[in-house]
Amino acid sequence: MQHNVLILDFGSQYTQLIARRVRELNIFCEIFPYNHIPSDLSTYKAVILSGSPFSVRGEDAPHPDLSQIRGKLPLLAVCYGAQYLSHFSGGEVAPSNTREYGRANLSFIKSGETFFEGVSENSQVWMSHSDTIKRLPTNGVKLASTHDVENAAYRIEGEMTYAIQFHPEVYHSTDGKTMLENFLVKIADVPQSFTPNAFVEEIVEEMKQKIGGDKVVLGLSGGVDSTVAAVLLHKAIGENLYCIFVNNGLLRKNEFESVLDQYKHMGLNVKGVDASDRFLDALAGIEEPELKRKAIGRVFIEVFDDEAHQIEEVKWLAQGTIYPDVIESVSVKGPSATIKSHHNVGGLPDYMKLKIVEPLRMLFKDEVRRVGATLGIDAALLGRHPFPGPGLSIRILGDITPEKVRILQEVDAVFIDGLKSWGLYDKVWQAGAILLPVNSVGVMGDERTYEKVVALRAVESTDGMTADWVHLPYDFLMKVSNDIINKVKGVNRVVYDISSKPPATIEWE
């Protein structure tokens, strides 16, 4: 894999957005915690320091070792990074008189600076810090100011080091992408060569070299990630790929049969395994979300181990792990700390003697879809909404029972079918229903009822890192609510979730 840009994470909520913006420039980048810098930096052409919830003046301030980076590689320091370079290199950082948060406008831009080519004065930027740079570091040259922030951007003479106190990666910085492109392409001379076609060619060759003539077993879920992973691997190793689609009893209504039918037409070697009872037994009585995830992950591995033993001399387990899974499972101090574990991240138990291969490990969700289109995968499959690995278990709050699964499958089917029939499905990034652990009083046929409450959730997003709720038409919500209450036994109340991520998550558990 090409390693062009290294992003060091200091715990900022925006770190992953930096990576998204860099990838949009067709430039490959990777995120590493600030205290785990790769030992070999020879393949990196530029480094970006993220923001942080910490203050450089605090005792717990993150201190990166930049000895192999500063002055040796083009360096862009964002927010905390900019203050860090100033504070520990002859400058001064102090508390701001007014908390600098939100929209601001550039009131001064130094002329003739490549970093600000194509950026006009009064350009809007996004601030998010309570400290400010009072004095620039040694050899610092002021590049830009806002009305309230004197040293909004600077560079260091004699180095290709640039620093900005605002966030170019967020939508509110209107010329942020231009600034990133100026730094990466015009200053750091990073090639814009990270395209879906280039990825397919590179990863297929890498898989051929890595796997050779070995056999690989892959768990299909019916979703975009595992399907694209399967087609990529099939392109690399052909008949040595053995696909297994497990029914964990927590899939959508009739999904096990429909997905198996779908795969018949793709030339993949797929075996369906119905392990519903095994999963539901393992989940019985468990209410805590993280324990549910771990139980499902454990049974997945057990099922795969059983199936893998039926394939002679299989040596690899392939997984559809994507980059957000990897990032969310690596703890960095701050808001980007581990939020949840992912059942396909973190390795296998010792008794399972399979090596792991993850062809999509470095891709965001939207990039996976573009790779899938390059591979010729059907657009309807690529357009499927994401569905969590633990399935409906994390959409049933509290313990799992077969009856709760039945109720939620029925509700989900009414909701998803409704989105499709109203022409709304492709306008939504992800949608689903959540079964709440509460009953509510209702009236049906002049009789009092005391039945379940379900919440509907529909969000728009690019890659799931941030998401906003979708303003579905009231007429649609009214029709779906009526259909659910009339058709699904056990439900008498429907609510709609209007929370965004952050602060909420897309899934409720």
C-alpha cells in the first residue's frame, strides 16, 4: 500500500475528517496515535498534526517525538498542533480572552504565499480552541489573521512547516480543501494517485503475493464491505476463496434466503450456515451492549472454526474490516478514544490457527463503494444501507429473545419496504428500527393495551463518522407508523429519532 501522508492523532473529534478530506484529493493517508509514530517514515511525503481537546499548557498535554519529522518532512500543524509547535519552540501560548469557537473570517492574508493560493481575504474558517498563540515560535512568519486571532496561520522559516489555528477539514472552513491541496500538492509535492482503479490493481497484486496458493475462508454478511472484499479476493485467488454466510438469527426478515440467492449470480463459492439457535442461546439474559457484541463475536469465531475445519488446509480468514472499524478500535486520549469494540477487529483466539487478511482495511465506506463499482458489482447491492455486524441485537435494547427479534424484524421490514416504495431509500445513508425496553399504554378496538415502543432511525452521512437525521416527509412517517401498529403484533407506539452524530451514535447500542 502506498503511504503518502501521515496524520498524527492527538484525540481530536475532527481527526478522521482530516483523513476524509485528504482522500478526496486522491491522496492516500493513514492515522496513527501521536505516541505511536511509525518507525519507518521513508515512504511518507508529508505529515499532519491534528487538533486535541487538551491544552499545550496542561500537565497532561500530549508530547509527540517529532525529531524525525520536523525540518525533514513537510509538516502541517492544525489547531493544537500549531499551538504545540509555538509553545515548545520559542513562542507563547496563553488562554484566550474570549473562547475562540465557531465561524471566523480571515482579515489578513500574507501575499505571495503558496499555502493561501486561491483563498481570498474574508474567507470563512472554523475555530475550536480556548488557548491562543500570543507569540510565534522562533523563525515564525505570520501568514494570516482573523479579527480576533492575530496569529491564525504561520510558517517557520527554513522549514516546510506550516501551522494554522483553525480547522480546514470541517465543512464550515469554506476554502479548507483548497488549503489542504495547496499544502499537499503544491508544497509537499504529494502525488494524487489514490484512485479506485489504482487500489484494485495494487490490492489484487498484494493479495496474490501474500496468499499465494493458500485457501481462504471469508464470512459474507450480504453487505457492501464483505461483498467487495469477496470479489477482490476472488479476482486475486479465484477458486481458493471459500465464502460462508452465517445466519446469526439477527438478520433482517427473510435476509438469509435473499442474500444467498443474490450471491448465486456472482460466481462466488458460497455456503449458507444457519446458526440462529447457537447465537440466540449465547445471548440469552445478556443486556449490556458491549457484552452482546463480544458474545456474538465469540460465536462467529466458533462457527467459522467449525466450518473452516471442513475445508482442507485452509490457512486464512478474510474479513471485510474497513478503516473506521480500525480507527474506532484504537484508543487515543480524547474524544476519539474507543467508542465500541468491533467483532472483526483485534485478532483471533490462539486455538484458531488462521491468519487474517483484510483487503479493505484502509478504506472508508464511500471508497469501498467506489472500488465495488470499479469491480462491476451491481449498483443495487452497492447501494444497500450499512447493517451492523451484531445485527438486530444492538437494535434491541436490553436482553434478546426470539419474540423480540420477530417483532423488530417485522417492524424493520415495514420501514425499509416503505422507504423503497416511496422512493426514499437511496436518499438515506442508513435506516433501521430500534425496539425499546419500555411498554406504553394504548387503545386498540376500545381495549387498553400495554405494548412495545419502537423508534425509527434514518440518517444521512458519507462514511458514518458524522451523521445527521433525515427530514422524512410527515405523510410518510404517518403511513409507516400506522402500518407498523396495525400489522406488527406487540407494538402500539412509534417514535422518530432526530439525534445527530455526534453527540449521538447511529446505532443506539
